[in-house]
Amino acid sequence: MLSDTQFAALATLERHGQLTPGELAEHEKVQPPSMTRVIAALTEWGLVTRAPHATDRRQVMLAVTQEGRDRVNRSRRRRDAWLAKRLRELTPAERATLRSAAPILEKLSQS
């Protein structure tokens, strides 16, 4: 079972493609030593691969494996199904309120 931090890092790699460990730590707003432990676990479980950086021999590039991509997609499908069910339980007025708030929530999620 992946921790929330591990899953978030995996999903970030799946969404953004190859990243260096430093870039991944920056995306996830964690310190590089913490991300090193996360990457080690994801690599050990076969969810992420490491490859040499094309121009900087001191760096590695991280990429999601097909197994990692499948895990992220399964989780997204479960989350989407849960959300769809919850949305059907709302009144039309409540759904309209959520639609109005969606741009604001999107703006917050991008910051």
C-alpha cells in the first residue's frame, strides 16, 4: 500500500513525465532527502525507473513504469466513480453551486 506522499509523487510523475528528483521534490513541496526515500520505495516496487540524465551525469531522470501508470489510473477511476456517485446525491441547486465554485477551486489547485 502506498502512502499518500508516495502516491502523490507517482501521480506527479505520471502527469508531468520525466523529472529529476529535485524537480519532483519541488513539485511536491518536500525536501529532497524526504523525496529520496519516496523514490527509493517507488523504484523498489517497480513503479518508477531511474535513467541517466541526457546532459548532466550527476543527475538521474525518473519515469513511471507501466505498472505505476496503471496504479495511478485505477486510483483515478475509483475516485471518479466515488465522486460521480456523491454528485448524483446532491440537489440541482447544490450542483449549480459547485459548478460556480469550480473555477475558484481550479485556481487554488494551481497555486
